[in-house]
Amino acid sequence: MPRIRVMVDPDLCIGAASCVTIAPETFQLNEENKAWVFDHGQEPEGHTYERWLEVTDDEKENIILAAQSCPTLAIFIFDEAGTQLFPET
Amino acid sequence: MRYLIVGGGVAGTTAAEELRKRDASAEVTILSEEHHPLYSRVLLPHYMKGKVPRERVFLKRDAWYADQNIELVTGVLATHLDGRNKFVAGSDGREYPYDKLLIATGGEVRSLDEDLRGVSYFRTLDDADQFLQLVTEQGNRARGVVYGGGFIACEYINLFQHFGIPTTVIHRGSHFWTRSLLSEAGELIAKTLNTGGVELHENTSLQSLTGDSELQGIVTSAGEYSATILGVGIGIEPDLSWLRDAGVEVGTGVKASAFLETNVPDVFTAGDIAEFDDPITGRQLQIGNWMNAMSQGRTVTKSMIGERTSFQLVSSYATNVLGLEIIFVGDVERAAAEQIQVIGSVADGGITQVFERGGRIVGGVLIGRNTDRAPITKAIQEKQSFSSLNLL
């Protein structure tokens, strides 16, 4: 299964919630109206804006779709080698 | 198959991308009034405040359209639709034939009758560039006035504050968002503005501008104020005349079924301009936000390729004004609600209004109460009543 790093930049996040709509298992808004990153609906080490996830190919595609849907491009996704998958550089 | 999309914003571009995914050989053409590839209007305030560089607002590059074999025609306005012979005429004099047509033209800003240099609107990247130029040129002689009481007014207030420009706000209503907010919620916003040093004049209409070619001031029903930049945010007004002439049923937007079909065969609509049957709240809604436009752009594709799919989304929009968070979820029109429950108070610094119709929750406005968002969204989706909601 692919391993990816998912990161939300809280300075850019405005709580538009597009990511939550598309990938609710990975993104949930906190009380500041910014998206925490979840691991399959769980928060193993507590709240965080950044975490490594082991996902299926379908899940990975859906998380990238969620990142693409963000109107402020606040979500960054990296592969295991550290290459930025989104936003494309 | 020839797919023609009128409108190069997020609804139209998302649809083009999805159509290409579903049909590698189809012709996909986007007609766009603007001269830019897709960019995020939602990122414009970030760009204007220097939080992201200008190139970061672009969500697609020119090369992307070429890679996807999507033809992007820029600087062209649709002027005529012939639904029988199936073509759209453009302002460039060309005729664009289609098998399936998507209307995703969004809205035009409602503008003032008068214009002087210093009058600013806020819809496009060009508007953002113009605002920045005014701020740079004027330096510390800038005086900001905001005309309006909605989302765009909030953006202007935050921008003026960011640049340290003294700010006066005038609006015609008794408070912000009079179509959605009760007076107590309006009072909370007014209090935040006053605390933030904004001079606020409610129940006030703009009568005229003063200045020769450059704006110097405004005349209102409450008096005259000096102004070098006037940020106008008084709503949007889509151009529907070319559609009406073609027999497309229109109201405040383009009337559509829950499947985003118009009354004219093979003509579909999505985004800010769509006035669609919403199966979740049981009413026709026209929603102007990013999430709605993007999701409709995706859903309408299915209907266009023959997999008729109804649009099902509880959409929401979040903003803040001087640090006060404001979130709209679902159907928040006061006139269409049977009951509005209020939680919180001005003294608490947070107010949530829950809109009910037919014994169930259809919408919510949350001011300074972000954590109410998830339970209200869920309650709308699951058609729950207010009594089953537990917000404290």
C-alpha cells in the first residue's frame, strides 16, 4: 500500500470544507475552522496538521481529489520519497 | 460527441476535466470571458495580502488544457443560443456547435451607475490587481469605504484593515446579510466592526460619487464621507437575456432540475448561475460558493454523458471579518424558513441560527461558533428536527 504524507497549511486554510466533503476520513475541521489531518477517521497521536498515512490506491486518489478541491490550495501531499504529488510544482 | 462549456470558472473547468476522463475522444471546448486559465477566486484575498504569490492563484496552466485536449477560448462572451440548431454564437463572431451544452457563466457583479478611478469591484483577478495598484499608488492618503453588507464587504474590510487604511462601511440594510440574519446576529457583527475601529453606517444608501476622474468622496443618505477607494459588494446579477431569448427558463438564475438539466434539451447548468431543485432541502436554491460550483461541475458531467445523477450536497461557505468566523450551511434564507432557533448571544460572542422548515433543519448560520458546523451539516443531511440537535 502507498505511504503518503498529508499536510494542511493552517495559514492558508479558510475552512471551505471541500476536503471534508470529499475525504471525511482524512480531513475534519477543528474549532478554529481549519482542517486537522486524520488517519482513517482516527487521530492516533492526537490533533495534527500533518501525518503519514498508509492508504490504498483508491484512497490516495480520493485524498488527492480532496486536495485539488481546496480553493486555497492549503493541502500538500508527498510520496514516500518526499516528492510533492500535489500541488504539482 | 461535442461538449461546449460556457464559462471557464471552477464549475465549467471541473466539468471539462471530468468529461475528458469519461470520454477520451470527445471534443471539449470552454468559452471564457476572462483572459486567464482557471484560477481560484477564493485565493485572491491571500494574494492581495501577500500570503501567496500571484502565480499561486492559478489552478491550471495553459499547458494543462493542451495536455487534456480541451480547447480554451478566452476573451469571448456568449451572445446567442440556438437550442434547435444547437449552437452558441460568441462575441468573436464565431458560431460554436454542440451536442451537449453546459451553462456555467457564474454571475456579474452588480455595479454602480457611476464610475470613477477608485471604484473597486471584487470578482476577478483583474479586479484584485486593480485594487492593489490603487493601494500602492495612494499610500497613506488612502481612505476606504465599503458599500455592502455581505461576503464581499467582509473581504474589503479585512483588506483595508490589512493595509492600515481607515475604513467606513455603509449598507442599505439594518445589518449584515438581512436576508439571512436576525437582528441579534447582525448586532454581533456590528459590534466586531466597531471594536475593530470601523465606522459603520446602517440603513444608508449611496447616492453619488464626488471627484473628477479620481474618486474623492461619496454622498449618502446619511451624509458625505471622503473616500479614495470605494469597495462595492452589493451582489451579483447574472446576464440571463441571451438565455431567456433562447427559451431557457430563468428566474434569478437558470432554472434546473435536480439533475442540473434546463428545460431545453441537451442544455445543462452548474455553479453560481444554477437555480436548481435541491432534493435535500426540498426547495429551489441558487448558491454562490466554491464547494457548490465544483461539486455541480462534477455531478452535471454524469447527467451530460447520460448517467443522470441528482445533485446532493449540503454546501457551506466560511469567511471571517476582523477575526470573527462566519459560516453559512445549507438553506439560510429567512423568508423560506418556518422557524429560526437562536443559540448563544452577543454577550457570549457567538450566535448560531438554525433554520427549520417542515419540522426539519434546512440550514444554519454560525457566527463565532465553528463547532456547530459538523452537527448542523449532519442534521440537514439526515433531515433531523431541531429537537434532536444538541448544541450548547
